[in-house]
Amino acid sequence: MTDPSLPKSAALNARLHAAVPGGAHTYAKGDDQYPENLAPVISHGRGAHVWDADGNQYIEYGSGLRAVSLGHAHPRVVETVRRELDKGSNFVRPAVIEVEAAERFLQNVPTADMVKFTKNGSDATTAAVRLARAATGRTLIALCRDHPFFSTDDWFIGGTPMSAGIPDQATVTFPYGDLDALSSVLEQHEIAAIFLEAATQTEPPPGYLDGVRDLATRHGAILVFDEMITGFRWSEHGAQGVYGVTPDLSTFGKALGNGFAVSALAGKRELMGRGGLRTDEERVFLLSTTHGAETHSLAAAIAVMDTYAEEGIADQLHYLGDRLAAGVRKVAANAGVADHVVVRGRASNLVFATLDADGESSQDYRTLFLRQLITGGVIGPSFVVSAALSDEDIDRTIDVVAQACAVYREALDNGDPSPWLGGRPVKPVFRRYA
């Protein structure tokens, strides 16, 4: 496929911007994240492929913002949800499946004693903040500054460039991988919670996570692992299962429901119990959402966890990612752009960097690269794989990347990527002005 015609997508994008601020319900899905006039609006998906409103077919990476690790419309998940829908979706008292889902989750994440479900990750992380503040009597939160996103709520967004309308927040930051820097933060401030992802694009330095655990204990801070991405991508038990470090609280989401809306806050009983009815401590308003235990989403989560366990999905994701990364690096080297098109991250969670002639991150070169991918029938803000990808999909993707790298080399030789952008460059999500 070359130069896809997108008149229906263009009309739908116009309607979206008229009705929805930003033209999407998630900023990362906005058309500003894609080359101008190449922001398809999706009609449907099957496995690792999606179709846009104009009928164009793409191999999809990014996996629904990392939420659809099994592939779109996975038969087992869909059938399980379909059976549950016939029973009703929400009641005035807990449903039987709420017990089943909670017990199944705790079996899957044995480092936690209790779990509470909700619909999105931000609610789960904010509930963790409330628990930490209540348990410690402190307000200040230490955030890993190298990790891009934790919550839509004020306590996090107040520290980003999109802080309009938010008062000053009680947070401080620390760099990933530097125990001395975190120790300094903890010595200078009374910290309620330490928030970080166990790993992202790089593996934790030897002993780092154990050191973070020790520092949190020593300073009386609650250690929170954000497992929204690492959960079900590093392993079905999360990154804590891979690295053998147990946080006080952890938050899961995204791949937990394979696209259905379900997230979770899990952790130690002495903390989680503060949000319950069997505690002598002052109660915490933990999570109380109308749709938090929507039955069909919990059914999806159970089906996902069973599929992971029975089919070795985490291993499949790593195999596919390893194969893709090796192929992309090879064709980038062949085109002479290995220092400019760079694949990073764990095999199950690959991203790509687009660097200019000076080795600096470039939105212009990202635009060029994305444009070549889309016109070649590959769409995605990253190379995050789903288990539905076939070897043929990977081979096709590598071929498209090879063509993109040839254009990338030509732009570098030209000293200016502008002729290959097709319009304005893509933009970062977090910025102060449109």
C-alpha cells in the first residue's frame, strides 16, 4: 500500500475535533501524533491487523496503547465476555465474578494480599497515593522523573507542562537507576510514597530495585510499582515477579483486560485494609466507582490471565519482539542509519528513537519515519508487539522499515528532512500550547 487515500478518516477527524477536545479521548491517540493527513480513524481490528474507515489495512504496533497484548477481538476473551453479558453487567451488590476475579488476580500476583478493581490506571495510582499518605501521615510523593506518565490527576499532572488549572502539588522527583539521588531525596524530605516503574527502556542496574526497597523501608515510605505497562509484558506476574522485589503497593491495567476497561490496585493487607470495613485505623476512601467491577470486564481479565498461563503469552511477546528488533537493526545498519533509527527497550515493549544528524531526538525525523511506515501499511507509535503477530507480519514490517530507512538516509544526506514530511511535524503529548 502506498499513499493511502483517507477522505473518510479526514471527515471523521474533523467531526472528532468539533465534538471532542483534542479529537480523541486519549492524548496519545491524537492526530497531532501522526503525520499531517495520515491519521487514520480505525474501523475495526482482528488479531494484529486494523482497518481504517477508508478500508486500508495495517499491521498494528503499540497494541492499543499496550492494552491489547493478545491481539484484537481475541476469540477466547470475546466469547467469555459474550457469555457474561447475558447475565447483566452491574448490580446493587457484588457479583460472584468479583470474588473469582479477585482470587484469580491474587493467584497471578502472589506478592499482593488484596486487590481492588477500577476502570483506569489513574484511579488506581491515585488510590495508592491516598493510602500512602494515610499510612505515613505525610503528603510529599517522590516520582521517578524518567518515567513519563503516572496519572491524569492533579498530584501528577501538576508537575508536567500541561499544568494549567492545577495548584502547586506536593511532589519531588528523582532519576531512575541512581540510589544516591533517591537517598538524598528521602533524607531531605518526609516522603509518603516512592513511585516508579520497575523498568522501562533499560533494565534496572544490578541491585537497584533491592536498594530502592531498602531505602523505602528505612525511611518509612510506601514503595509503589506502576505495573500498567510491565504487568503482563515482563511476565504474567509483573516486573516484580521478574526482578524478585516486592513493593508495598502496585497498580496494573492495560493488558489485564486485552482492551476491556479494567485496572487494579494491589498490595499488602495492612495497607489495603485501610480502605475496607475491617480496620481499627481511620478509614481511607480508597476506590468506590460505579463501573469498577463491571462484570464483563472482570470476565475478560480472567480469560486474559488464563490465556497467559496456558499459552505462555509472555514468552511469545519476547520471541516476537526479539525477532523484530533484530530485523530492524539489520536493515537500519544496511541503510547506514543504525545510529539514527534506534530500537530500545525490552523485547516485549519495544520503542524506537528517531535521531537527527547530530544524534538528537527529532520530531521531524519521527514524522518522516512514521509517514513511511503508514504508507507501507504499518501503523504504530512504537514497535510494541502483540501475541497475534505472525512471522509473516514481522517479515513484512522489516521490509517496510528497510524502505523507510532508505528514505531516512536520503534525508540525512540532504541535510533537511522537510521534503519528506508531507506537512507539519508530529508533536510531543506534554506541551504547554497547542
